[in-house]
Amino acid sequence: MQKNLLQKSGKWGVTLGAIWLGIHIAVPLALLRIPAFQKYLIAFQNKLPFSIPGVG
């Protein structure tokens, strides 16, 4: 018998998936909207010894 991925993961699968999405997608996007964090990123980029294409 084959079980689909959601059945294999049980009751914790949806919870862990939501936490993973929150940590990896929602939190960084929320941080980018904060002006102080934007200023920090710009200052950090200026201190890097190399250039990142497409940034700045």
C-alpha cells in the first residue's frame, strides 16, 4: 500500500511545513520592509570586498 506524503508525515507535517515557510520566506520578507534593516544591509554591502551582480 502506498501512502501519500501528507499521510506519512502525520499530524506534524503541516505544522512543520508552516514553520519552515515562516522562517524561510515570511520572516526575511518582513525584515526587508523595516527601514533600519535596509540601512544595515546597505552598510553591510559596502563593506564586502567583492561585488554582487544585481545588488545596488
